[in-house]
Amino acid sequence: MMEAPKLRKDPEQISLKFGELIRAAASLHDVGTTDSPDTIEKLVLFRELRVSALNLLARVASPKSVYYRELAEADFTDHLALRGILQAAANDYRQGYVADNTLLISAEVFSDLLVQAEILVENDYKDAAAVIVRAVLEDGLRRLSAASGIAVEPKATIGKLNDRLYREKAYSLLKQKEITAKAQIGNDAAHGHFERYDKRDVESFLTYVRRFLAEELR
């Protein structure tokens, strides 16, 4: 099952959406057993709210999150379950306890690779270290693109990924320019232009990528 693209909206907008759904759920009542127009209208509203809530939970947390699973398994006319699950997710989100598991796992993998690069550069294998850091940065940009709902070509370069993320307002122009400048070290290494940079450049590249991913994969 593919992960839903993550929302890159302002946290306040996401909190407002939670509030909107919670208020709508609070206005619901038990559905009757008749086929009256009123009952049918309630069933439609129940279904609409449930789908919207599942969509929000899938994007803010993930389809594997406890919030999504609890709601997916509840009867779609259970307005108390709908309201309670949304309230729990909203409270946890505001307090910082809802994390993107896919990106967190990526952050752990990237951290291990960057440690390898650090060991290489410390032992004067600057070129191998630069290639590893470049690969980590490129993969990180791809994952950020997916998390932002941005479709990119399989063979898109760091430059194209970086430009697209900036155009889609995933980060600032300053960050885009920083990535362009730092990535040149990795590009030179990948193309065999080893004389264009030194050990200190690779150390700076490594430090930058580690900080960038720590900020974006939180």
C-alpha cells in the first residue's frame, strides 16, 4: 500500500481542518432505521466526514498510524468513535507527537550513511565520502518531493529536484541556493573532477547535508 503524500501546509491550517471535522462530528447523531430522506442525508454526511477524516489522517500521520487504523476499523456511522479519534489525533498533532514514520526511518538510514562518509573523510578518502553525501542528499530531496506531493521524474537530478521543491514553496530561495552551491562538490566527485575541491569542502558539504536533513526529516 503506497503512503499518501504528506501535507506541507502550515500547522495552523492543519489544526483548523481538524477542528472543522471535529465540530462536524460533534453535530452528528445516531442514524435511524428508516429509509427516509433525513436518514439517507445523515448516512451521506457520515460517509463524507469519515472519508475526509481518513484522508487527513493518512496525510498528517500515515495509513499505518493508530489513528487511521482505529477509524478505518470503526463502523462508519459511529459518530463517537469518529469524534474521539479526531480529537486524539488533533491533540497529539498540536503537541508534536504525530510524526511521519516514512521520513523518520529515512532520517535514521541517512544518519548511518553520513557516519560512514564522516569516517571516510577523516581517513582522507574525500572523494568516496563526497559521492556518498551526494547520494544521500539526492535521495533526501526525492523523499521530500514525495512528502510534498510533488511528482518528479525517476532520473531527475539534484538540480531539478531542488528547483522543483523551491518552486512548489517547500523551502526558501536561500535554502535552494545553498543546496545548489553545496551539491556542486558532490557533482564534481561523481564526475571525477577531484581536483576541484579539498577535504575541508567535503567536511562542509557533509555538515550542511546533515543539518538540512535534520531540519526537513523531523
